[in-house]
Amino acid sequence: MKSKEYLKNLRAKSIPQLNKDLHKEYDNLHKYRFAIKVRNLKNSRLIRNSRKNIARIYSVLLEKINIETNNNK
């Protein structure tokens, strides 16, 4: 999935769904790092993509939190 489409899908999600996605990405990153250590991971780019997805999720999550706090003022 391309990054613009991925961001569009992330922005459509709620904060609890984003938190679930964030935890899922962290789990994936942990699995990929372990697989690299035991030499089972063939595509090391998965680690990089997972880190980028975590950063994207954090960015959208902070956008949503800032919007909510500004609306409450």
C-alpha cells in the first residue's frame, strides 16, 4: 500500500483503532528483529517499513489528539 493511501486510511480511523494498529506494528517489529537474529527473515526491508509505519501512526495520532484538545477549548 502506498504511503498516501495508508495515511488516508489512518486518518479515517479513531484513536483506539490507531492505538491497536500501533501495538500491532510494534509486535511486527519485534518479530522481524528476532527473525533477523536467528536468520529466518529474508526481506530485511520489512523492519524499515514497520518503523516508518509506526512513525506515520504516531503522526496521525498526535494530529487527532491536538484537534480534540483544540476543539475542547
